[in-house]
Amino acid sequence: MKLKLSNLSRAITYALASTATIGLFSTTAVADEAEGAKKDIEKIAVVGSRAAPRSVGDSPVPVDIIGGDEIAKAGGDDMLELLKGSVPSLNVHQNPISDAASLVRPANLRGLPADSTLILLNGKRRHRSSVIAFLGGGINDGAQGPDISVIPSIALKQVEVLRDGAAAQYGSDAIAGVINFVLKDASEGGSFAVKQGQYFEGDGDTTTIEGNVGLPFSDDGFANLSFQYKNADATSRSLQRPDAQGFIDAGIQGVRDPAQVWGAPEIKDDFTLFGNVGLELSNSSEFYMFGNYSERDVKGGFYYRNPSTRPGVYANPLKLVDTNKDGVINGDDDDSHRQWLIADLTSDGTGNCPTVIFPVSESVIDQPEYQQVLNNPNCFAFNKMLPAGFTPFFGGNITDTSFTIGTKGEIESGTFAGAYYDLSGSVGRNESRYFITNTINASLGPDTPMEFSPGKYIQLEKNFNADISKGYDFGLAYDVNVAAGLEWHEETFEVIAGDEASFTAGPLTQQGFGIGSNGFPGFQPSAAGEFTRRNYAAYLDVETPFTEEFLMGWALRYEDYDSFGSTTNYKITSQYQLTDDLSLRGSLSTGFRAPTVGQANVSNVQTNLSSGVLVDSALLPPTNPVSQILGGTELQPEESQSYTFGAVYQSGDLFLTVDYYNIQVEDRISQSDKINLTAEQKTALKADGVPNVDSIAQVSFFTNDFDTTTQGVDIVANYSMDLLGGYATFSMAYNWNETTVDKFSEITGDFKVKRLEEDLPQHRATYTWSQQWEDFSGFVRYNYFGEYQGVHVDYDATAIMADPSFTIDAEVTYYATESLSFTAGANNLFDQEPEKLDFERATGIPNNNWGGKYYETSPYGINGGFYYVKATYTF
């Protein structure tokens, strides 16, 4: 059902129908639908303008329309991976061994972090994930964007990607652009599909069951429902670590092979339900409602804990040892030796436990006192309990829900007769409940459990919007559209403390043993609580068609936050039709991104490698006393200035766009470099009453520390023709993107700057040939990735520049009947390997020192080729 009373309503009808077309990069469609769609319906975008939806070619800003059919034409089911194949300026990393970033993967549009792209669902702001990417591979360190992966492709009519800054129109976060996911709205028909896939390596088995059905909602409405259920096994692209192999050779029982896994996490019971409802209330108004419920369990691995060298558990560097056992770290700088952590379990210190100091090149099991300690019941070392070391398994239960309700239509009488209104309210909630197993709280000694619940993060957002637009006749080429609106937004980030054993400082704390569940200590009650911020906004948006050939748009937005104050942003757009085939377009805008409530208040402890050694690193609020000693200050919003200009050429079946963009961001918000605490700083912090200081080796915090300039070029081309007795579409999309860090301090650090500038490939391209006949359809896609910085274990000594490479995707579908089709395909058909580790010669460190095979910054992942088969029933 659609309203049928106005040009706007007809435009919306075409917009929602446009998914039947072949999109900018589309591949195939059911043969009997494609013939009419491919020539008669323009690609219509709702995003990017407050006026009536317009065709992509007539838009003054670059917009990509990706049809729902095309999105479904890929081997995986992760929405980020599906979009990456269609939008070259979108990059996604798999982030193995990256704490919460493995649970909700961040994505980068135009080289900016995940929370610099605004996500909309049916044109309404999508809530953030509760997961903050503490280890986000440099670019996404500390990013907190929405969880796009919960959106199933089968629920989508189309995806609109606005590749232009739009904060003046939509508010915070739209610095890089906007992605609008449009849900299906059919009142009849549907489909059901089963897909099975596996990586060429024989792992990562993935099973997906999905369905969509359109139902009438009374005589004048629709209820469109979609579901997806998925399970995916973990993958491993690992070698046995040499230290772990050494313990196996020495006869130590229980060492895993491999001891440490680099690969995709296991995803279990990933269930998503989406609903989209619309109802005509009268000839001039309609009611709408949509939302989702999603839940999944994700489980991955951490670094291997070596039973000779892991600080806080097995042995400490001498400079971290409390040699006088008086709770004071004395600061001995002898890094060439380690001291075995041996606890005296007697109440009066008469256990006769030896002091064992050994060179870092040796193993504790080779020391003469090793058996002496193991055989002494008064002495405890974790070699008694876990002689083979251990590898924690980290994961979480991610639950995502949202609900939006509203009404829209045309005002029929009064001052605003002929105006169109849209009133809506929405609520979104994302909860991440963490768990960690096969680990210990070392400070509890032999009484430690080995499974912990470190706590939860909850993100809750509420939005209320009131929008109105009306055309006015000022004697120009056609009506001037004037739009205005109000928005109220509340964002709450809640931290729920973990179980006591996950954070408590046990009796062995003063003897040098680490505090909390090793790898991911639980959230302490002192860090728990709700943190809330509210803001309201008002905007004005005008589009002025000075002539038939010349259009300009003007947008102004005022936003006020109850934390840091107000901001005002503008945007100017223009389009000039030089000829019937060629038009020029451009925009100039300012923007902003407010720090999230989570970024301003969260604290966490994680384990990371520092110069090849595992250490505990604390992320603290920027206003924490520890952070302030190191330069932390209260967060302020990022501010951006951007401009684009380009051209659109349309002639017959050829469509071509070229756009240059330049985005300058000042006071970028990110996680600082991990800063080593000195003995003097620790002493000062303890004097201020800061708890558990001795267990922390490094500290980081969120900061507005650096400025960047990102520039690039997008080229999109599409050409269709009759070929080989069928119909063919040739598509090309190319992106050049370059980020330069203009200003930074040691708080950010040189290596992070290098990651910001070089981790992502500057050149990316896709070339697609899709072909369809009456009974068959298929496509072949060439994906090009330029050189990028290969980084392993976030360790700067391992970084290299990786060579350019490419992958091939292919798919074929057979339409057995009008209702039943069978599909077979592959991503990375020729199993192109990512760049292999190659730093032994330069650093003297073995390539597999941490068990990896590849640099995990590979833009096409480290898992290799993936093949799949799919059966679809359409009704």
C-alpha cells in the first residue's frame, strides 16, 4: 500500500519499487521481473534530500543505490561483507584477537572510523552498539558505531549510500556519509532460502536459514516480516607458536595445537527478526511501524599465556617485582631477567619458598628450583595448576532491539495546506554480556575459578522527530522546497559490574600476582552505573531551482547537548545541467561528531602486546586522575569541513559519475596510544587513593588529540546491453582515498599515525559483469586492492607495506521453476592468499612467534576462498 495523492507519494512509490531494478553495481534479478525493471524505473534515493526523492543521476550529492537482490548475491551473510563488495570506499577488517572488536566489527567509509558514518533504518537514526572497539586496529581504536551485522539482506528493499558529509541534515556522526537501509514493504509474496558455505581450507562451515513474507494489514496496509538464523564455525589460520612447541618437546602435557588461534570467531544461534508495517489511515495520512529483535553468541580466542613469561601469572620482569613484599614496586630496570612468581601460602611467611631469577632466554622449567617448588605444599606457582600455560576464550552474548512508530502524510487545510509531515519516535537498545573461560584470577591463587562473567555494557537510545516540508512558488523553475524539523535524542550507556571473582584483588596481590580475570578483568562496582546525555536539534533545509538546469540546496542545523554545549552546522549543494547528458554537482559543508557517552565514561582493562610482551593495559575515562596526569582532558566534539565536486554523465544505457571529496576533521576523538606508567607516577597515584595501580603496566584514554585531512575520488560506471542471447550489465566502481594526519602529539604516537595513514589501501576497485537469460543468471566480479600496511599483533616492528592484490567472486543461478531457484558461487574464487608474515629478517623475531600466518590488516581478510550453495523458494 502507498498513498496516491501527490508527487511526493508517487516518488516514494517509485523509490520503494526501485529495488526491482539493476542497481549501480547490481548483478542479477529474476528474469521475468528484470526486463521491465531494467529500462522503465529510475534508481530513486530518499536519503540526501528533504525534498521529494529524486533519481541518482539528478542528485546534487553522490548516492549509491544497492538493490536488495544484489545484496543477497554474496557468499557471506554479514551485512558489512556484503556492502564491502559494492562500495569500494568501505573497508572492513576481521579483527582477530581484538577483544570486543571481534564481536561487533567496525567498518570504515572513506577512511574514517566506524562512528563517523551515520546509519539510518527507513530514514530514521539507528542506535549505536554497546560494544566499544578498544582494540580497533588503529583506525577504529575506541570507535562505537551501530551494529550493522544484525540487518539481514533478505529484509532489505535497497540500501542507499550517501557518500558526502551530511551533519547539517541528519546530525552527529555523518562526517563520512550516511547509509540508509530500506526495509521491504510488500503486502504479499515472499521467499524462503537455505544457504550452506565453507572456506576452501575446510573450516568456517556456515549455515543460514532465512525467510521473508508480505502480508496484508487490513485492506489498506502491509506487514512485511523477515527472519534469519545462522551458525558459523570458527576458522584458524595459525601455526604452532615456537614457545608452545618447545614445551611440547620438553614433555609438558596439555599444550594446545595451535596454542593460539588467528581466525574468525565462532557464531552460534544468530537469530534476527525484522518487521515493517504500514497502514493507510486516510486519503492523506498513513501510520508506520518497524523494528527488530536480534541475538547471537560469539566466541573467540586470546593470546597464549606462556608458563615461563606471562607477567602477573607465571613470572614478572624484574622492574615489576615487589622485591621487599611491602606493596611497593622498586623499579629495577633489569629487563634481561625474570623472577618466577612463587606465593608463600603460609600465614607467617615460613614456607621456605626460594627466589628464582632466570634469563629471559631460558624457561622456568629448566631452573633447578622448579621441582623444589612444585613439591613444596607451602609454595604455590601457577605451573602447579596450569603447567602448559593457557589461552583464554573470550566472547559475548549480543542482544539488539529497536522499535520505531510514526505517522506521515499531507496536511489538507489551514496555513500549511499542501505540506508533508512526518512525526516519529524510536527506541533502540543494544546489550553485550561478556564471558571469558579457560582463564584465572591470579591474585586468588589456587582458589581461582576458571570461568568468569566480567559484566555487561548496555546502550539505550531514544529519538523523537518532527519534520515538515512544503513547496512554495517563488517564480523559479519549479517550487522551492522548504523543510524544517525538530529532534530530541537521549543516549544512555550503562555498565553492569561483573561477578566478584572477575575483578577482586585476592590475597596474592601483594606478592606480584595479577588482579581480575586474566585477559579481560571484570567491571568493578566503582565503574558501574548509568551515564546519560540529552540533546535537541532544529534544522532548516531549502532547495531552490533557479532554472531548469541549475539547482541549489541550503541546510542549517543547530544542536544543543547538555554536556559540552551547542554546535551549528551548514551545508550548501548545487547541480548544473550542462547538456542533456552531462551535469556538474558539488557541496560544501561543516559537520561534527559528538563523543559518545560510553567514550566519555567507560573504563576497562585488556591484555595487549607491548614490544612483544603481554601486559595489562587500562583504558580509563579521560577525566580519571591517572589520565589527567598523562594529559587527558574532558572530551569535546570533533569538527569537520568538507567539500565535494563531480560530474554525472548519462547517455542511453551508460551511467557515469566522478566525484572528488576533501574532508578535514579537527580534534578527532580516538583512543590514545598506550602509555607506560613510571614508578613515580604509580607512587603518586597510590597516594591519591587510586586502587590496583601496581597491576597496570600501561594506560590509555579517549582524547581529542589529532587533526586529519582525507581526500579521494569516487568513479562509478554502469552500462547495459543485449549480449549472448541475454541481457548484460557491466559495472565499475573505483575509489582513491588518502588520509594525512596534520597535527598530533605523543599522546597519539607515531605508530598510530602511520596506521591511520597507511593501514587501508589507497586504491580499491570492483568490476562486475552480470548476465541473465530466461533460465540462468550469473555474475563475475573482480576486486582490486592497492598496497596497504601489513600489521601483526599491533606491533610496529612487524609492519610492512603489502603488495597490491585482487580477488574474483562468481555466482550462477538456475531458475528451475517460477518459484524455485538454485545458486552456487564463491567469494575469492581462486583462493588469493593475503600477505604472509615477513619480518624475521628485519627484526630477528620468528614470523610465527605469535602463531600467525598473515598480516591481519588484509583488506579481504585472512580466511581465503569461500564457496556456497543456496536454494530459494519464492512465492
